[in-house]
Amino acid sequence: MRAVLAPAYLLPQQPEALPERVADKAELARICAAAGVPHPVTLVPDSAEEAAAATWRLGPPVVAKWSRPWLVPGGCGLRSTMVVRSAGEARQLYRRAGEAGSRLLLQAFLPPGPDRDWFFHGYADRTGAVRAGGPGRKHQAWPRGAGLTAVGQWTPNPHVQALAERLTDELGYRGIFDLDFRRCGSTGRYHLLDFNPRPGAQFRLFTDSAGLDVVRAQHLDLTLRPLPDGVPLPGREFVVENYAPLAALRPAPQGRELAWHATDDRAPGRAMWALWGRHAAGRLAARLRHRAAATPAAPTRLVHQGGAQDDLSHDRPTALSAALPTTLPEDFPDDLHDDQKASSC
């Protein structure tokens, strides 16, 4: 990929194929072991039976990941990361490795909890120094406990900072990176979960007093221009409005970065709310249809006076029941397709 892009773009100079190596989940486990960076115990099974045995050795539950999640085809029902709760689930998942396009790996499960999920965004410049960015704490995730950052905050953390700088220095990494950590509740150690060789969704959270973020830092550095000397602004919040609407409304005295809304570009926010409203309406419609199909109609009971006989059948619909619709209108909005979702629940 680099050979294709290099003639037309300025790219950071770093060891060959390093971005692909750190993005590969199986390779990342080996990199962390060599660098002495804490990482969940990871096993890569070679058969369905080995996957089952690994599940019992590590858990259950265990975390299952595809080593190259970008190869997982859309619409196949597979997710890049899953929690496996039995050996049988691990066997079934392993048998779909060909469909996923990469190897299955199983990791020890680190339980979520308060103050345990952290991230680090940074830019390693031409000399290897980490510029811009910083550590952040994930306060709320979607899905809860194991998903993307719905509410995060720029929070100083010397341990996370030192791990990020040490790893990028030992690898000779250059460019933008986004790291995910989880602190172990029993040992207190910060385990690296993911190394993304790209900007993270919340990179604008780490905008300093000079307006510098990791993307602007890379642009200035690669074009041989000096980076402005700004002051870090810890305490700033990042909020994904549709996942955490109440957090988006509460006061943020130290500043807030919204995922969708911006005063100088309102179109993304309007598009998000339109898509989210349609998606929510589709989910509601699906639940109503399911409930209507699962609930049998109660038979009509007739009360006769004076023992009069009536030839009406108890199963015959009354005028009231005939007037009620049995299904929702066909044009009621259904769930969004994958390529229409700006975000989903």
C-alpha cells in the first residue's frame, strides 16, 4: 500500500509494514510481549478443538477477535470482537474463520469497571517524539462496557502516557496512532488492547490552546513547518450525542467536543438525527410487529339473556375487532441497512 501512495502523498517514514503489523491483533500480542507492554493473555487456535480448549484455559468468558478485522465482510453476522461464554461457541466461531478472512484469536477477559477504560491519541513526529494528543478516560461506552467511546474526557495519566511513548519508541513508529487500554482490577496494570495506526474517532478531544490536534501536527511536521506551542487542556469532554444525549446537555465548564454537531458545519448533525430517528422508529416498529405476532387474539364472548339460542360462532370476529389493523402499514420505516447507518444501537 505504501508503494502505491508514496508517489502522490507525504507519508511518515517508518519500518516497512509496521502499520499492518500493529493493526493485526495476533501480531500485536507478539509485539507487546517483546516490548514488555502488558497485554491480555492471547491464544491463537489451529483447530476447533483447540479453540474449545483455549476457552476453558482462559475462562470462560473469553474475548474472541479476528486478527484482521477489516477483512470481515459486512452483513455476514460476524463482529470484529465478541465475548464467548462457552467452548461450543468457540468451536462454531473457529469454523467461520474462512468466512472472516483471518485467524481467530482468544484473549483473557478483563472485566470492565469504573476508571478502567483508557485511550491515548498521539502523533510520533519525524524524530520519534510524541507530539499533540494525550491520555483520556472512557466514562461511557456503547455498547455498555465494551464498545466505542460515548463519553470520554482528557485526563492526565502518567502510566498510560509512558506506555504509549515507550511502545512507539521501541517500534520506531512514526505517524498518528490511537491506543486502547484496560486497567486490570486485580493488579492495577494497564493492558494494551488495540493499536490503531490512524486517527481515532475522538481525536479532536485533544485540541490544545493553540488549536493543535494530531492531524494538524502531522500535516505541519511532514511539510517541515514548526508546530505551535500550545497548552494542554485536560478536562475537555468528548460526547457522541445519539449515544449519550443527557451528557451532551449537561454543563461542560472545561469544554466539550461533540461527535456530530458543530456551529460552523451543522449538516452532519442534522443528518445524524434524521438517520437516528428513522433507525429508532424502525426498531420500535419491529418490536410492535413481534409483539402483535406473539400475542393471540382473545376469543369474543357473547352473553345471552333468558337462555336464548344464537347461531353466532364464538370465533366470528366482531365489528370492533374487524376494524382494528392486525399489522403495521407497509410504509412504516424499518431498520436501516448497514450502509445507511451513521450509528446504530
